[in-house]
Amino acid sequence: MELRDIPLTTIDGDETSLAEYADQVVLVVNVASRCGLTPQYEKLESLQREYGDRGFTVLGFPCNQFAGQEPGDAEDIKTFCSMTYGVSFPLMAKVKVNGPKRHPLYDELRKTPDAAGKAGRVKWNFEKFLVLPTGEVLRFRPTVQPDDPAIIDAIETGLASAAAA
């Protein structure tokens, strides 16, 4: 199945897919509210605010698979994200990113190698997949900060190519 056609569910229970963002640069991130990397929400929101009006969006996928660091329900997650980090980017329903019950989106994303050429399972919370309008996917491991030059450059390049198309 084409990546953009995989059904997704928003945190509010609405059906969607990456097809709704087909002409945009999308940063898919598995997020958690009780993780040492949780402060990355602040930088993710900064990216959203800086590039959102140019055809970019962050999509947050809450996941409780890593040390139970996202135990809350949809309301808990929305409240935490809004009150703590002012999150304005879309959040999806909680998903599994590894194992036999992983979400089909992550079944596809995990095939993408990172900068070291390694594909496979998601290592931890806040692993990032940048989906470009061309369908190309770039993978950034959890400790790579959202404002890392490699991510910024890829966003800028993706936005420039989308604007030129």
C-alpha cells in the first residue's frame, strides 16, 4: 500500500491519511509526554510555527511502547501537549510503532534507513520521519533534535521543491 493511502486516525477519532498532506513536507514523530526527550515538543512546535504557512506540518503519534512513557488517554495527551508546550500541530491516536501490532504506517516507515544506513525498528520516543511531497522519506533517530541542521535543510529543500512544482 502506498504510504499516503494508509488510513490514520486523529486523536479526536476522525479518519485521515497522509494523502491530505500530499503537497506538504510532513515530519512524522512518535511522541510521549513522560520521556527525557519530551522537551523536543518545544522545538517541534517551533518548526510548526516557522514553516506551517509554507506547506509543512508535524504529525505527532503518541506511543506508550517505550517504558510506558505515554500512559494517558486522548484527553490527557491533548491537555498535556496544549498546556505544557502550546502544541498546534495535529496529533494522531495512540499507536504502536514496533512489534506485530505496529501501525501500518510504521510498518512502512521502518523500512527507511537512517543516516548510518540502518533501517528497522523504531529505537525510542521522538524518532522522526520526514515525508517529502515526492514521497521520499528521511529518517532521523530520537536524539537528533528537531532543529538539527540536517532536518532544517531537508525541510527547506522539500519546501523549495514543492513550491517549484
